Amino acid sequence: MNTVEAIDADELRDLYRELILDHARKPRHFGKLESATHAAQGINPLCGDKLHLYLQLENDVIRDASFEGSGCAISVASASLLTDTVIGMKTDDAIHWFDQVTDRLTNESANSDFDIGKLQALEGVREFPSRVKCATLAWHALHSAIEQRSTPASTE
Amino acid sequence: MSQVQPFTTNALLDVSGDFPVLDQEVHGRPLVYLDSAASAQQPAAVIDTVAAYHRNDHANVHRGVHTLSERATEAYEGARDKIQAFINANSRREIVLTSGTTESINLVAQSYCRPQLKPGNKVLITQLEHHSNFVPWQLVCEQTGADLLIAPIDRRGQLDLERLQELMTEDVFLLAVGHVSNALGTVNPIQDIVGWAKQRDIKVLVDGAQGVPHMAIDVADIGCDFYAFSGHKMFGPTGTGVLYGREALLDDMPPWQGGGDMILEVRLDGTVFNDLPYKFEAGTPNISGVIGLGAAIDYLNAIGMDRIAAHEHVLLEYMMGKLSDVDGVRLIGTAESKTSVQSFMLGDIHPHDLGTILDHQGVAIRTGHHCAMPVMDFFEIPGTARASLAIYNSSDDVDRLIAAVEKARHIFA
């Protein structure tokens, strides 16, 4: 049996925060939404991450949201946090959140005036360029679903 | 040349010092490179040969009467001769230089198969194939109305050889099969497979991208019609590849692309094509890359392919044993005959999370579907973590891998 080294890499801990691991293990709003009015698929060809995002829109308000699919801890946690966040939100606000969140996950010097709440837990991906797409995939799918695009969203 | 250690009783080589890129730290730890099946590193002998060519000899080949052009041509064509000898082809006319395995296979699909395939004909491949030995056949079958048959695999990641033989009916025009699976490391019994195909007069293309770096290849012995491989998986530069083809078949095939160098005479009313192999080499080739590939072959020959195979065999056994001792590890690909590659899963941790954690400890592995989605579909997994070995790896590298996997298990516990 090998001795397990102490977890000394802060960056790794920063990426795999407890909140992320919790949402990855127990994703919220997971499954198909029967009452969905809008849906989109997100595909990350590099990883093979694939998810379906479902929205129930009523008068431009997201009444309900869910997702299903398979992916890494980061993409599943991100989708789970997304659904938690956008339920009850106006679509215009959700698009604003899309802009803010994708900016914060990709841009070191992003404006942090806007409070992205629990989604701050995903900011660790900035140090992992190959994983940024995992974290933004669900958000791209959200954008597509609201705009009702017919082709799958891709992070490419 | 290389500072190869004497052949030791435990059969392990010690040549990592020949590879400058390995001498570095990644995230504060010495780099352990276990992704050679994706692309192998280059020894100083290759890097220096390419640099010296650029410094001293560069010019276009087959064109000039001046000294540099003659030197470049001699070095480039010299590499072709080395390749011919390395795989024991009958003639240098059978060595077509390409950009890689992918182009080699597409060349056969489009120049050999497309003009001859008719609706109702069949092309036979297997579920073990890399996308580059999958998609070109899907395309040519769509273009011609031919049917694509896919031979199945078993739970160990081996071809179902009985089923494969049953699928080899008279209306199969060509069988395209990998020598070694890139995702699982399975070594197919290629001579038997070619033998069965020949009995039924089926042409055979072998995707040798993962075969050539790990074992001595003798195309005459294998008996196949085409054998495709890449330079960068055998310690040469990227953008180089080879299509070996039987001369009689290549002779009858139309050109792959049109352009300079592939012609004897161009007139307003038509063109006379060049001889083999130049008929298939339109445009200025990857001169420095091919010369570098020649240096890689010299390097491999100096060590000896049998010693390389022995080294990798010992190390693979060690790695498989160590990995299966880790709690929660499931090995994917446990064929009886394997080389240099082990795919695995760790509990329900997604391979990409595993890859990131390992990278953070300086251990480079490949994660994902390995351009073999049909294999992943068979095992009903999105992808695997894949550690692949080469001549420069050691048992210490395997120990570092295991420690890193243990750490990932700990983080996700």
C-alpha cells in the first residue's frame, strides 16, 4: 500500500472545493424536466462532457430548470449550481448572469462588483485553462436554450 | 547517439537522459510523461538532426541542381530508405510519405477504394479502431453506397476472432484493422487475421500507428496490402507519416492529390503522373520532419526493437499489477496480448478530474475517449484515464503514477 501524500497543493483544493464536490456527488435538479418549454444540449468535445439543460419558461421567467447527462465533477457541479441559481429568474437576468459568470471564470481581472454568490466556488478553474470549458458548458447551454438554438451548444 | 545502458537482467532500459524534454519539473515535481501513445517525445538525436538540417542544408527537394537542394534531397530520400529497411518493404517505391497515419488511411480510402467500391460491396472494420481508421471508411461507404461492417470486441477488449472470420465474406472488398489498439493496448493477431483475409481474397490495410513504436515490424511477414503509421508516435517529428503499399496496388491507383512533384509532364490537355512513390506526394513535403524521422529510426535501431519490446513488457506488467492493487481501480482493456497502454477508471471519478489531479503532481496521462468513442460505447463509459509507456519510462514513473492516483482517491473520498 502506498502512503498517501498530504494534500499540499492549494490550487487543487481551490479547484475541488467542498461545495463543488458536494454538487458533483449529489447534483441538484438532475433529470429530465417534463414540463420543459426550452432545452439545449451542451457538448465539450475535448472531454466528452455532454449535458441536456431543460427550462420551463413562462412569460420570460424561468419557472423551473433541470439537467441530465454525464461529465466531470466540474461540469456537473457547474450545471447543478446553475439550476439552483436561475430558477425564478427572468431570462434577461439569466443572460446577464451568463455574461458575468463566464467572464469571472475566464478572466482574471473580471469586474467582481456583481455578486455571483455560490458560483464563486468555480473560480478556481481560472488556474486550469483546460478545465474552464467544463465550468462554462452548462452556461453556454443555458444561453442556447433561452435563445432556442437548434444546434448543440459547444464551448469551442 | 544514445547512451544506452547494457542489457540488464531485468530487461529495463535507461535512456530517459536522451530526451531533453523529460528533464523538467511540472507543478514543482519532476515530470513523469505517460502519454506517449498520444505523442512520443523526441530524443536529442532527432532534435539535433532537424536543427542541423535547418542550419546547414535546407532547400526544396527534387527540384534544384544547386548544392543545398542536392543535400536536402539526399537526406530526405535517405530517410525513405531507412523506413523501407525498418519495416522490411520490398522496394522504396512502396514507401509513400504522408502527414501521418490519418492521411495514409484516407489516401487508401479515396484513391484505392473509392474508384472500385460499388453499392453492395463491403468494407470491414472493427469496434476497436481509432477514429482515423473508422471515419475514412464511413465516408467512402457513404460516397459509394458500399456497406460498412464492424466486427465486435469482447469484455477484455479483444477482437471476437470467430465473428471477424464470419464477417469476411466474398463481397468484402477491404478489411481495415489496427495492429495495436490505442485506447486499450490490445495487440491483434495480425498475421492470422491477414491470413484469413487472403484466403478470401480480401485486401487488408493495417493501422500500425501504435504498433511500430513498440515492436519490430515486418510487412512482408505480416502479408498485408497496406500498412499505415505516424512519425511522432515513434519519437520522430509531428506531421510525418508513412503509407506502405504493395507496389502493384499503388501502381494501379490514381493520384491522391494533384500538384507539384507528382507529375512528369503537365500540358494544357493533360498530365503524365510521376513514378511511385512520388505520384502520391504532391507539393513540397515535410522535408525536415522526414529527415528527423530517419534519425528516430537510427535511434530505435541502435537500441533494438526487441529490447524495446522487452522493456515495455516488463514495465506494463508492473504497471497493471500496481494499478489493480489500488482500491477502486478498474482496468479497462485486459487482453491476453497487450503492449504499453493501460486504460483505467478510479471509482466514479471522471477521467478528466483524475487527469487534472495527476497533472498537478507532475504526472501526464491522457484522459477522455482517446479518439475511440466506439470502444468507450462498448464499455458504457464516457472515457478512461490512460497511462502509456515508452522506452524512456521507468518503474519509478509507475510508482509516481500510483502515488498520484492514491492522492486523487483521497481528494474524492
